[in-house]
Amino acid sequence: PFAAHMTSAEFHQVMTSGFSTIAGSVLTAYVALGASAVYLIGASIMSIPASLAISKLRFPEDGQPLTAGEVTIPEDEEATGQNRNAMMTFSDGAWLGLKVAGMILANLLTILALLYTVDGLLTWIGQFWGMDPNGPHALKLELILQYILYPVSWLMGTPNQDVMKVSRLLALKLITNEFVAC
């Protein structure tokens, strides 16, 4: 209910804090991969004040916040008694969850289709240059990003014999996510 009434600086603070911390599902996945939960939770807690400081430096408050000096809950159309009982509230929450899950699924399918289209076009172009489309060095977005990220992986301090492997993992993580790259 507060997002519609936030100033741009407040919205920036919320987004910065959200991106600087770790979600519970991702935390569970990292712990299952062997990372220490103590360090992950500690890093997440330490990033909250740091993200607020960076957000204030990057996007200072220039408007008058609704909650300046007091905490008020704005009245919206949805909060004016539309949900008359607990069952209606549960139904509204379930419907909202389904809509959000549907949007996430639609975005995921669209992004994957776009990636596979780009990979297909690059592989087709690579065949004209004599590159094997099924080989390890097929012209794909991953291969292009692997060579672009080669200096980045070297600057990270990777040993020389592993720089190409690390740049491939970085490219794979950039295209998909870190779980596929593992």
C-alpha cells in the first residue's frame, strides 16, 4: 500500500536494500551448495545500512515524504473494506500470487526464447565461417561473452591456467544463473 505514495528517493532506497540482501530461497540453495549460512546472513545484514547510505548518496531526498515526522497509513481503494472476511482476504492473496507467478513465468519464457533465438542465429552465422555447430567452440552468445569476460576473470586474480574456465563460468552465469554455472 505504500509504494504508490513513496517519493523517488524512498523507492530507490527500497530497491537498493532489496538488491543488496539475499532472498530466503537463494540462501537455502547456497547453503545446500556448501556455503556457510552464518556468513551469508551476516553479509546480508551488513549490507542493509550500507545500501541505505549509498542510496542516500546516489539519490538524495528532494521531495516531501508522506511519512515525514509521523507514520501514516494511506487509505487506498483496496484497503477501504473490500475484504469483508478472512476467506475473501485469502482468495485475494492467492489470486495476487497466481498473477505474480504467471508474470514471472511469462518473462522467463520470453527471455529464454530470446536467448535461444540469438544462439541459433549466431550458430547459423558460425556455420558460414566453418565452425562446428555441435562442437565445444560453436559460435554462441556464451562463447562471445567468454572472450569479452577474459580480462575480467584475469583481473579477479585467477591463475593463468584457469582464466578461460573462469571466464566461461562468468559468461554462463551472466546468461543463465549461478546454479547452471556450478
